[in-house]
Amino acid sequence: MRTYGLIGQSLKHSFSADYFNSKFQREGMTDYCYELFELESIESLSRLIEEHPDLEGFNVTIPYKEQILPYLYFRDKVVDEIGACNCVKIINDKLYGYNTDVEGFLKSFIPLFQTYHHSALILGNGGAAKAVKAALDELSIQSTMVARKPNSVDEILWDTLSAGTIEDNNIIVNATPLGMYPDVNSFPPIPYKAITRFHLVIDLVYNPAKTIFLQKAEAQDAILQNGIEMLEQQAEASWNIWSPAI
Ligand code: NAP
């Protein structure tokens, strides 16, 4: 069996397992499977790989996207830039690390954005926020992260966000877990009334499909996107890394 999978700490429901197993079934790939591997700590990774000699690659989720870095034999330049890895290919027991969130975001974003979308506010400064920033940099779109604990002078604090900040940035991306199931009643504290129909408002959260963040932006007639498209695009990007033709 050619095995792929996902490592993380708590994997009760996984989009990736459903996505890949449906893909294998749909495409008649009967000797392929995608499994969930819950690890109590990253130290269990070597044992997992020893016990699964058929494992050819895996995705990485919270809390191991950064913790896996010392285990990688090779790091793609995007992994080095962002400091996080969400996709590993195994070749001769060695781990080759990639980050497909940047490509996933880019592919979901490009069909939506217009030439008048000039600068972005990224809510959060974690791994996904860094992937969004790297993707926007590739498109030469200026962006600013909003953080509780800024890591650089370029990042701003939540309580400095004004209506003027929203007016100056017509792309707004939620890269925090605010609004994500089961915490569905929470939302990022921003001045929503300053959002206009010229704003592109993107939530990386995909469950629920329309968070309160998106509902509030919808009430201002903004262009909306949730995290599902990015999720599918990053999964396809992982498959392109794993599939033998690449
Ligand atoms: P992460 O590395 O843990 O970063 C989370 C960020 O959100 C941090 O900046 C954190 O700030 C901030 N944050 C958390 N709770 C907050 C709160 N109550 N108020 C303000 N800020 C808060 O997580 P991540 O990997 O970047 O993921 C972030 C979100 O993106 C998750 O919902 C994840 O599911 C989603 N995501 C979606 C996709 C997709 O394909 N659609 C891909 C990747 C991630 P502190 O550091 O101060 O805690």
C-alpha cells in the first residue's frame, strides 16, 4: 500500500484525509491510502517512520509545523523563509520538507484580486499569516500583520487598528483561529463599518464556511472568500510534491 498521511496532535476530523481518500477512490488508485497519525510529541516521529516503511509522504499540522524543522534532511527555501513546514516527502528514509500554504493561498487569491487591491492587513502573525505574507510579497502587494505580540516593528498591535487603517488596506485576511469551530461566536475585533465593496475579505478559517468575520464583511458588500479553496489548493500542491511524476 502506498501510504500518505497527516501528523498532528489532535486529528479527530481531518479535511485532508477525506480529500485524499476521495481522490484515490475517484481516480481508481486502489493501492493508495491517506492515514491520520496522532503524535503525543514530535519525538515519536522517528518511531512512526520506522513502523510505517510504506509511508511516502505526510502533511504536518498544529503543533508540529515548526517543531518538525530539526528532523528535516532538506528544507525548501519557502520553509526557511516562513519557518514552518506542512508537507514532507520521504526518500530513502530522509525527510524533505516543503510549505504548500504559500502556493495554496496564491492559487486561491489570484482569481479574486483586482488591480485596485493594493495593500493588505493580515490578522495574526503565526505560520499561516507568514505564508499569506510570502504569497502577497510574490505579487508585490504590500502587507502588514496585526499581532498580540509583534515580532518586528513592521507588525502592528490590534488596538492601533482604526477605521483609517481599514480604509488604507483593501485586502483583509483573517489568519487567526477566531471564529473557527467550536469557537464560532468569536471574530477578530476590527472596525467593520470601514469595510467597503472595494475590499477583498478572506478568512483562512474553513469551518464554518461563513464565519461571523465573513458575515460582517458581507454586510458591508465586500468581496468574500473562506479558507476552503486554499485548503484544496495546498492539498493539490502536496500531491504534486509526492506524486512520482514530480
Ligand atoms: P498559529 O501559527 O497558531 O497562529 C495563530 C495566530 O492567531 C497567532 O498570531 C495568534 O497570536 C493569533 N491568535 C490566536 N488566538 C487569537 C485571539 N484570540 N486573538 C487574537 N489573535 C489570536 O496558527 P496558524 O497555523 O497560523 O493557523 C491560523 C488559522 O489559519 C487557523 O484557523 C487555521 O485553521 C487556518 N489555516 C487555514 C489554512 C487553509 O488552507 N485554509 C491553512 C493554514 C491555516 P498569538 O501568537 O498571540 O497567540
